[in-house]
Amino acid sequence: MRIDKWLWAARFFKTRPLAAKNCELGRIEIAAQAAKPAREIKVGDMLRIRTEGGEFEVKVLALSEMRGPASVAQTLYQETPESCERRAFLAQQRRLEPMIDNTQHGRPTKKDRRDLVRLRSR
């Protein structure tokens, strides 16, 4: 089975072309080697998948060419405990980071300009 079809069926990516693009960009690895979209996978393969949601290390448990509900998709793979711990740790770090509000719209005010000049002159 093609890896891009499996990634789509396992719900790591919303569309198959998106899964294929991530393969081409080297974000999918099988046994520490970058995988092309047409690469064949089989049950027992270990994959490293980098997405916006984090980095997953999974073992392929089943193959499916059909995209089904999320509960069925989760039966296609098993995430390693180290991967789960790492993603949980990174999520905790993101929660603890200060929130920076960059929602200012339009031109800076005179006060904003003075603050910027003062900041840059230090």
C-alpha cells in the first residue's frame, strides 16, 4: 500500500495530496529514511511523521485504503510511549509560554513610534 494513502486513511492529513506533499518535503520517514509518496508500507513498519500537531513515532498495525471515522483510523497505528510523552511535554511548554498579542492594526500611533525608537536606541 502507498504511504500517502495510508497517512490520509489514518487521518494524519486532511487530503491525500497534502500527505504526498509532506512526503516530498521529507517530513515522513520510514526507518530513518525519507519516504516518497509511492513508497510501499507494510504492517510492522515504524514511521516518524512531522505535522503541525507535533512529531509522531508510530508503528503500522493495519492497512486501509479507505478513510473512515477517527475511531477506526486510530486502530491503524500505535504511537510509541516516548512519542506520547514528548508531545505532552511540548504541549505543556506551549501552555506555559507567555501569550504575545500582535493584534495591532493600522499605522502606529505617535506614542507607539516613540516606544519603538526608545526600544531600538538601547
